[in-house]
Amino acid sequence: MEIFLITAPGQQDLLAQEAREKGFKVTSLMHGGITLRGEWPDVWRANLQLRGATRVLARISEFRALYLSQLEMNIRELDWDSILPHGTSVAIEATCHKSKIYHAGAAKERVENAMSACGYVVFQQADDAQHSIRIRIERDVVTVSLDTSGDPLHKRGHKEAVNKAPMRETMASMFLREAKFNGKVPLYDPMCGSGTIPMEAAEIARRLDSGRARNFAFQTLPNFDAEAYAKMGSPERPAAHPIFGSDRDNGAITMSTANAARAGLNDTITFHHASVGDITPPCETPGLVIINPPYGGRIGNKKPLFGLYASFGERMKSHFKGWRVAIITTDAALANATTLPFKPAGATVDHGGMKVRLWQTDAL
């Protein structure tokens, strides 16, 4: 069947690269997602292992419908008892584009009627229901997809505390991939916040599955094989090099340390308190310095940030010879304030309504 993986718009190429490395058959890419071809075990493994996917949708049916009555009839005729536990709660999302069925609200209502007639409890909000079904009507072709993830996949199951405007784990992992981080060199994040980037890096270094500590919606489906799923875990390896994080905020260090401990990563990551203007290499072997600094986008005033970026760049040039540097930010002017020798910036990525890119250097 067709399996659709949602990702941050702009990171679909990186997710396709990851999926191919994990042995999945990638059939197409589009802005904000990729399509795989596979079977139900591939759905389970994609949820468990792919760090850059935010949701995994199983496409369970496709048919043509010109009228709302056709839509409702076709939904009723699907063998739902083989797909969902009978009587479970469901929520419906619907979109229409260039079709004779043009009203998404009416389409949603008809599908809800059909699901109720088939014995399912319909909720209006996906967060309230046990399962979510997505209906896409494109040029009169209806695609019915089941969200097999449940909670978004950036929720790894470790974090209880996050700082303001955090970067999601899925996005951070793809920026690490873009920066060519594979665990074979040390990594240092001197603006670590709640520890997202160091934790993702440590899991990559140790080859830990991103979904190992959480549950998924597919685990309640009739066709789920718990024994087969238990054998899908990646073989863990020791980290070849340590991971480091620091922050000027002591509260962030306390938060990061606790989050890493819950994830079983406290023997791989070392956190310490330091301002950017005072940082020094945390180990003798050069590696990758990567930061997700403030952008100023939420308050609209970037002027105070130029000094921070300049201070970071000066510290890199004076103390981090041999290290590569990567910065995630919104503005070329902010990146250029570091005066670091950046290569051309990466693809634009949608991050909470802002457009961010990765700027990176070769070894300084």
C-alpha cells in the first residue's frame, strides 16, 4: 500500500534520504512529505525509526466520487472492522481541491455519518479520539488515510520540560542530517535550551530508535503483531564520541540534564553552564558546533541579536580551530553578523510560521 510521511515543509529531501538509508522504498516527494510503498510492518517501522517524520499515514482506500452521496456510500462499504477496532472513537479531517465535492465541511459530515452507521463513535477533535481518519478529495479522487502515529512523532516520550519556542525533535534531527552529523565526531551545542539538539545527536550516535519510549495509534489496530514489532528495534551501539551542551541559563541546564536522564542519555551527554562569549572546546577532538539561537521573529526586533551572533562568531574563530560550525536561523544578515565563512545556506524550512535555514562552514 501507499504510506505517506509528513515532515516539516522544506525537509522532505532529508527525510527521503533517511528513509532510503533505513531500507524503505521511496516513491515520491512533495513539499512537506514523502510517499513510500510498503506493507503494515513498514508502517510500524517508519513510526519507530524515522527521526524526521512528524506523522505516518496509511492510505487505506482510494476511489472516485462526484457527489456527497457517492462519498458516503463508498466509506460505508469499506471493511472497517478489518482496519479499526469495532466501536472505537474516530475523528475526521477533510480537504477538497479542484473537485465537484468542493465543501470540506459537508464532506466531513458525510464521512462522519458513514462512520457512525458502521458502529464507530465520532468525535470532532482528533485529540479526543482514539483514531484519526483523513479524507483528501483531489480532482474528484478520494484518498482515505489512517493516522497511525497518534501523538505527533516529535513527542519522543522523554521530555517533561521545554523552554520557550522550542525546536521540535523531528526538525532538529533533520538539521543534524543536513549538517552531516552521524555520530563519528563530537558535537557541542552552546545554546542548548531544553537539550533537544544534544539529545537527538546522542540518539543518532548510539543508533537508538526515536520512537522506542512511546506508544503509537497502530498498536491498537486489529492487524498489529506485537511479537513482530518487538523485533524491529535497531541494534544499539556505544557512542564513538561524547556530546556536549551548554547554556547561559542555569534553569536550562537543569532542564536539559533531567530530560537526558529520562531518555537514558546522561552517560553520553555532558551539560554545563556557560555564556556564549566564554565557551571553549569541550574536548580535544574537533567536531561540530551547532546552535539554534534566538531569531527575534516573535517580537520583531532583531537589532539586539547582532551582538550575540557577532560574539559567537568571534569565539568560534578564536577558540574552535578545526571545528565545523552550523547555525539555524531566519536571517542571512544575522548569520553574516558572525563573519564566519559559511557555505551557501540550505533549503528554507517552515518552523512555526517562520522560515529558517541552516548555515554551515567547513572546518575552521
